[in-house]
Amino acid sequence: MPIVTPDLCDDFPEVLVVEPGFRNFGGIDAFGGEIVTVKCFEDNSIVKEQVGLPGNGRVMVVDGGGSMRAALLGDMLAEKAADNGWAGLIIYGCIRDVDVIARTKLGVQALGSHPRKTDKRGVGDLNIPVTFGGVTFEPGQYVYADNNGIVVSAKALVTA
């Protein structure tokens, strides 16, 4: 079943809708899956660690504090995520290497792009509730994203 967020909103009015402001950057426009959360600020150490693990069709939701001063995802990490079976990443912050990421078989939504990489200090949290865009993302919930927006559900709404 294809992911179309307006249809999900119509069929499941209980879904939470993330406030607009995200842009689609990945080679896959519509994606979704079970949520894994990362909370980090201008340090993508945990993102790098997680994309190296099997994604099993999940979506990494990264709360970067909305920082527009550095990129939390670049081409090498995006390619690693795609190779390891992640469905996508939603980043409350920036990415870089947008032309390569646009050709990568991975869903990627973020606030914008920035050419500077982050520091690697090993700082951040994994699988804790994160809140941005008017929605709290809980590990184990489900998120769906396309060019229309991002929705969150307590249960799986789309089957492969």
C-alpha cells in the first residue's frame, strides 16, 4: 500500500500531524516505519552509530534542536543507512550533500541544508521521547512522510 499522508489523515483521523517546515531530500519521496529516536545537538555521533546497524525498515527521527548551523546527515551516512535497510530519516535540523542524497534510495526529510559537518563528541540520547513540530515522537510509534507532510501514529497504518 503506498504512503499518501492526506489519505492516512482521512482514513485515520487520530494521527498526529507534524507542523509544516520539512523538505524532502531523499531519493524516496514517500516512506514510513517504526520510529527510532535520537536527540543530539550539533553532534551526529549517535546518528553515525545507528545507521551502521540494521534498520529493518525503521525510520530514525532525529531531534537536532532545529539547529541551522551544521548538518546531521551527509552522503556517506545516508548511503550507509540505505545499505543497512533504514526506510528513512526525519531530521529536525540540516543535512548536506543534497545532490548525492537525492539519488540515494532512502527517505530523508529535514529543515534545510548546510555545508558544515558537526563535531563528534559522542553526545546525545537514543530512544527517548523527542518533541518538535508540535508532536512528541515515541520510540516504537510509527511515522509516515511524503511531499505533503509527516504524520505519526501509535500503530502501523501501512503494510508493505
